[in-house]
Amino acid sequence: MTHAPGFLKLVDDAKSRVRQIDIEGYKQMVAAKAPHVLVDTREDREWEDGHVAGAVHLSKGIIERDIETKYPDKATELVLYCAAASARRWQPTICSGWATPTSFRSTAAGAR
């Protein structure tokens, strides 16, 4: 799917303010006991098929509505993950108001 240039510019700007990590980077955060909230942004069916222990589920459409209510302190370290590279493109736009948003793409085996 091809996106409009204006949309891509908005996403690229948001991504410039979001730390992108991989599963190994996330495992290092956990090992270091870095305080954070792990947010699974996948669809309901994907969540039900399995998810990372301790993650909260806020899928697309829900996260936009509920994230500020659930985590009003924008200093909260939010780590969002999904399974599809295309979904990563919009995640940063949602959490751009948080001080230290982080995003990574999961794989079924790597993130559990």
C-alpha cells in the first residue's frame, strides 16, 4: 500500500522522536529491570493466540482512545510492540507526547 506524502512526513517526524529497538534491546531492558509498560498493539486474535507475559493489550483504534486515560503520566516509559512492519509506522504517532516512547517489531517466537 502506498501512503500519501503528507502522512509519511508526519510519521517520519514522529519516528524521529521515538527510540526503535529490536527484541534483543527489549530483553536488555528487562534484564536491567528498566521500569516500563509493555503495550501489545496487535489485533485481538493475535493477542489471544499468545502475548508477552506482563504486557497490556491496546490494539489499533483502542490505543488512540485509551492510552492517556490508562497512563496519564507522560514520563511513563511506554514500549509498544506489534507483529507487522506496517503497524510500526503508526505506533510512534500515538505516543509522541510521552517523554521516552519506544517501539519494536515482535516475532511470535522472539517476543514471548
